[in-house]
Amino acid sequence: GENVGLHLPTLSVQEGDNSIINCAYSNSASDYFIWYKQESGKGPQFIIDIRSNMDKRQGQRVTVLLNKTVKHLSLQIAATQPGDSAVYFCAENYMEYGNKLVFGAGTILRVKS
Amino acid sequence: NAGVTQTPKFQVLKTGQSMTLQCAQDMNHEYMSWYRQDPGMGLRLIHYSVGAGITDQGEVPNGYNVSRSTTEDFPLRLLSAAPSQTSVYFCASRRDSLTYGYTFGSGTRLTVV
């Protein structure tokens, strides 16, 4: 069945530290993965994506790692800032349902100043 | 360029009432979707559209109807509201079949009493 889940529901980090948010997925046929950030009262905002033929992709202060062997996805945020506090969702792309995105439950990231 | 616009932002309905959640995008995107978000859960797909005049069901379509008469608009209709439909609803769009990531609206918070 479909299962995109997160290992840690809440992550608290000190400002300036690095954050790592993890995600497990079950569909080995998924060809594309996305991380979204959702701030309170707002819609999800695209952070970074990665295709299944890659194992690492870097953006500005963020890196996504994909381990297809163990079906694991992670989001690394460098030098975490108070503005990074939000809920983070991983999503995997299903070809059915018009390239449906299947979302995990989310991880709350709290940044302590 | 406003992106994806949803109205209203908040709505309270009585059980059995009907209403339409509006969604409009000005990016000329082909694909549009409706998701609902419940506490502690990821977003679940209600209905989606791959172009004007074409709609299909997602994973939780019961109690909802959609239509896509224009590229820009994708309204979601609640036929007879039930307390189980209390949720936050997000509309999302993406450019075409080669673009995976969605742009989300800011959401409609619906309470059914």
C-alpha cells in the first residue's frame, strides 16, 4: 500500500545547528520526491526535489539525500534559522492519479534561539 | 501574477448545507488538484484535473464534486456537508505533465457543525 512516513514527528534544534528530517517511503516505483515546507496558516511551499536516478541534490542551505536501497529520504538544513520553523512534508510522485503526490504526515521543526 | 488563489479563507457550515470552494490560477497551468489536510496527517487528494473539461477522482472523493470549465478555475463543491468534512482544503496547480511539483494556494479552513 501507499506509505510515506516520517521517523520523527517533532524536531527541536538550536539556531545555527544543522537539521536533518527523515522520511521513509514504500513505493519503489516512485520516480520523483519533493520536500515541502508549511508555515502556520499557509499552504505548502516547495523546497527541493530529487529524481529517482539521483542520490543527492543541493539547494541553498538545503540538501536532499535519497537512498533507494532502504527507501529513505532525508532533508538537511544547514545553519538552521528561526524562519525555518515549520512543518516539513516529504512527498513521492505516483504515476496514477495524474502524477499524484503522496504526502507523509509531516515533521514539526522548532528552532530555539 | 497571483499564483493560486482560494476563497473563502474560512467558512462555517451547518450539517447538510452545500457550498463551493473557489480556486483560480493565473499561470496557465494544465493540472489542478484539490487536497484536504487533517490534523496529524498529510495531504490527501480529493479530485484532480489534467486540463479543461477533464476531471477525475483522487483517493477521498466521496461527498465532493468538481468541474473544470476553464483552464483558470477549479471549484470544489460540497454537496451536503458533514462534520467529517471539517478540514483545511488546499488547491494546487502545476504546469503540465512534465512538471511534478505543485504550487499550492493558502487554503480554506472549513468547519462543519
